[in-house]
Amino acid sequence: MPVDMRMLKSEFMSRVKCHLRSLKAEVIQPDESVKLAAQTTIERQNKMAILKIVKYPEAVLERAGDAVTEFDDDLKQLVSDMFETMYNAPGVGLAAPQVGVSKQVFVMDCSGGKDPQQKIAMINPKVLHTEGEYTAEEGCLSFPGIFFDVKRPMRAVVRAQDVNGKEFEVDGLELTARCMLHEKDHLDGVLFLQRTSPLKREMAKRRIRKLIKQGEW
Ligand SMILES: [Zn+2]
């Protein structure tokens, strides 16, 4: 344990030194605006933010997200902020349109933070295969307090890119399949409201209108 701590400390110190060197380089940068922008980037790299989750009926929720073409620091920041926001909610999945960003990005963790292997960000996901079906109760962070029984495939194979643009596939069963398909729906502008019966959908819409009127939504 003490050895690990020392290693950690020396690694930390070398990082601080690197950081100080880069700051020093910025100080002699003649253009003040460039310097400020660079400092903001450094600050942002060290911070995660909890984003505001937009609720139905915000228009962004029913619009298909744009494909991601730049796998840059802004994307990595968005993904880490989305994880932070999802865990804080708490939820097991969160799509970019739910934080007001119309892009093909979602994050999920069906273990609720217990299993690092289940912490997955999917960029530009495509559903390759689904099979079987089962019904289970679903909720959505953009519909707080509203739950429906939704029929979905039992298994889903989804191909996506990670934050560096590298392709990977997830072959998920039950909750994992359900979560991927619920989030992929968000990226297509489809809400779980549309996956239930017209009667239940109308009842939920009426309830939401009432809550909005009462200032409780
Ligand atoms: Zn949702």
C-alpha cells in the first residue's frame, strides 16, 4: 500500500510539472483570447458537470440526432458529463438529446455503477440484430415518475463507436438489450411513450399537461 501511494504521488507530481510547463507556455502567448480559451480547456478536462435533463415535450427529444464525425475533446467531455448526469439522476441510460444535444450519443450502465464493464458509451449506434420479445416496466429520465409496460426484443446486437471512433459491438440480453434499444430510440427522436398503447399514451400526456399547469413538471 505505501509503495502504491508513493508511485501515485510521483506520477501526480510529474503531471503537475507538465501542467505547469504548459501553463507557462500560455503566459507568453501574446493573444489574450487564445490564452483564455486554452486555460478553459485545461479547467474543463479536470471537471465533470451535471447537465440539465430536458423533459417531455421539449422539441429536441423528438428530433433525430446528427451523426458524430469529430472524435475530439468536446465529445469526450460530453460523454463524461453524461455519465456524471446519469449516475446522479440516478438512471441506467441517458441519450444526448436528453441533455439538449442533438447527436448520436448515449451512455448506459445497467449495473448502476457496480460493474465497470457495463459502463458503456455508444456513438453512432446501429442495431444489427434483435430477437425474441418480452414486456417489462420502463421509465425515462425525461418523464420523471412515469412508467409503462413496454414490449421489446429479448436480445439486441448493437454496433457503435467509442469516444475514439473505434468500432465495437454489444450483444445484450434483457435489461441490457432494453436499455440499448430505449436509448437508440432517443437518438431517432422516438420516445417510450410511442411504444405503448394509444390509450396509455393519451392518459400520460394528459397527466403531464396537468402537472405542467400546476408547475410540478
Ligand atoms: Zn429515456
